[in-house]
Amino acid sequence: MNNTERDLRLEMLNSLLTTPHRRLEQVAEIHKLIVELDPIFYGHLAVWYQRNGDVRDHKEVFVAHLLTSDVAEHRSAGFVMLQEFPPYQVARVVDFMKQHRNKLPRSARTAVTRYLKVRESNPALFDRAALRGRKAMKHLYASLHIKPNERANAILFRDAPPVGSLAAVLKQLANAPTAAEQARLIVEFNIPYTIAVGAIKQLTPVVLVALINNMTPQEVINSLKSLKARGAMDHPEVKALIDAKLEAAAKGDPFGIGKAARVSAYKAQVAADAVELDAETIARLESVTNEQVKRRGSIDRPTALLVDKSGSMDQAIELGKRLAALISGITQADLFVYAFDTIPYPVTAQGKELTDWERAFQLVKAGGGTSVGCAIEVMRRKRQVVDQIILVTDEGENTAPYFAEAYKTYCRELSVLPNVVIVRVGNYCSYVETQLKQQQAPIETFTFAGDYYSLPNLVPLLTRRSRLELLMEILELPLPARKDQ
């Protein structure tokens, strides 16, 4: 494995810490490079990320590249993985192939045709897909010139849904004379919240209860702002139902009946930040985040988190709080946290929740010069032995002790060789990384682009002994294959 390939693999993992927010071109180039230069790794990484990743944009780009790959195994895997997407993501994959790959192979067209025909053959599945992704479904049929069957055509294109279809029920819902009738239709036909709110002019508590009962915990989290705006938090019975869904989310239980569900770990925290909620609800959302992150694995080796608080490093401090909460919840060994400028400040929390770390960091303010090595120098003197160091910084240092020299002394005196993970923020440089590489220290670098959705993607690296262990885990995942080949 040469240096170029190693850097590309690391850059690919690094890119997973960015959330393009529907601007897929921002991550397209690194996907294109690695699928060309290391197609074996790319295929397995695509499967691994489909199972473990949070960012939908990356999942779509992975599948688009697999479907347009020259490797038959890639196209087969992409075919299978596409079938798992909701309609809007399938449409985005198709558009990405056309706009950024400049091709739509026959196998990709066949994959989309299979996707649509499977749903046509199952009216309940089709109705659900058409209700949630009507625009995307129409786009797929029209843009690929796929002829819908008579029922699909009536629902999507002629706006004449047959009796008993969900589209027809939605028209009944819009015209229902009472809240009780609206609630009955919602429960009987399991009408999604996002669809119902567009059809019903006023959501009464009775209707809200019916809708929330039908929602998954993830849907409740995603819709908290909308629910609050419609008065859901003001009614005790409705609020209690929301609380129950959040408790189910923390347990990974979609309906409180013991079935495992995938809940996006940091969407709960982002929801808490975006909506003005009561303290109890915020605590529940933090619990969801912590419990879901724990399912990603645990850190079983002593760890240090060193947070740059020098001038203009407000973003590093904010990120440090969140990383501390993320890490402390899954660390089974010692965790040492320091904020530093030209001297280190030990930071300790009374608990493991984000609110606990907010309080612990509340007096930490950005300012002063930068000695990235001062914290590890104090750790050496206190003989605080760790196996990995997470460094949140822009890598600019102007005061001794400098990190690389302090690290070398730490390793020599304590007989350890900790892995260093640099999480870059702001207008960063590569000074610390370069100095460490010159002494052949084990180092990873990640660039944080300001989006907290992506933080759980750090967990797989922090819970493995080395990058090699993570890479081997990825490579051991088999690619799915079409059963009809």
C-alpha cells in the first residue's frame, strides 16, 4: 500500500465527517478518486457505510458510484442497496448519475425499474411510497421512460386514485367533517404526520394523538419543531405520548414493543438545539443521543481529549464540549480532558450528559497564545498514561512546549505510543501533523466542517485499536449480490 493510497483512504474516512446538505458535488471528487484508484476498498466501504453511517448524502453517492462502476460486483451491490432507499433518495441517485457521472448504465436503469415494479406489485407498499414520495416517484417514471401499470398511473399521473388506495383516503381526510373522523382515518390507514399536516387545516389534540401514535421515534424527533408549533407540547396527554416516543428512541425501540430501530444519533441533539423545548424534553433528547452512540461501540483504552481555547477558537471549545459528552458516554477507561492556550486547564464534569459538559466548560473562554504541547506536558508530569489523544485545534502553535516535542518526551518517559487523532477546526494548517509525521508517530487527521450530525462517524475510529483494525473490518464485509444473476 503506497502513501497515496493510504492518504486517499484516510481522506475518504475524513470526508464522512462532512454533511453536504444536498450538495453532493462537495463529496463527489473524493468518491470518484478512490473508486478509480482503490475499487476493492471503495466497494466494501460503501456497504459498511450503508450499515453504520448517518449522512444520507454519502450513502447516495456511494450507490451512484457502485451502479456506474466498471466492476460487475459493484453494479450488483449497488443494485441491491438501491432497493433499500425511499423514493426521494432513489431519484437523487439517478440525478447524480446523470449530472456527475454523465451516464446511466442499463444495469442502473434495470435497478430502478425493479424498484418501481416491486412496489407496483404490492399495493400497500406502493401507496406508502407514493404518499411519502409522490414527486420523486413521478420523476423516476418520467425521466427514465418507465411505463407505470394502470393503478400507478391513476394515482400518480391522472390524479384519479382508486377506492381504497391511500391517495383516495387522503382526500377523505381533507374533507372529513370532524376531528374524530380524521383521527379514525389516520389510525386505520396509518397516514404519516408529514402528509396529514398538509391535508388538515387545524390539528386538534385528538388528531395529534392519532398522528403521534403512528410515528416512529425518529419521525417524532425530526418533527419536534413542527409539533411544537402546532401546540403538541401544550397538551399533557400529547406531551406524554411524545415523551414515550423519545424514551423508545433511546432504547432503539420504534413503537415501544421491543423491535430494534435505527435512530440517527445526533439528530436528537440537533433537534434539541434547534427548538425551544423544556428542560425535561431536552434531557430526553440527550439521552437518545447518548444511548444511540453507545450502540456504536465502546472505548476501552485510556483517552485524552485536548481542546484548543486560544484566540478565535470558540468553535473548538463548542466542539470539545460535544466530543467530551460523546466520548465520556462510551469510555470504559480513564478519560482526561484539558482545555489549553499557553497553559492547560483540566476540565471535569459531574456527569456524562452534554449539559454536564456545558457546565464544566462554562468558564472556558477563547483567548491567548497557543502551546498545543502544554497539556501533554502536564500529563507527563502527572503520569497520566493514555493510549490515544484527541486533539481539537487549528494546529497553529506559537509558544513552547510544542506538541511534537512534548509528545516525544511523553512517549519516552511513560513507555507508550498513543495514537493521535487531530480534529481540525477553523482556518487550520498542518503544522502539528507534519511534525508528528516526521517522527513517524501514529496519527489521523479529520476536518470538522461545523456540522454536529457527523460526529458519531468518529466513533468507529476511536473504538478500534488502530486504523488498520477499522480498515480490515470494512474489507471483511461481503458485498451484497443480486439473487437473479
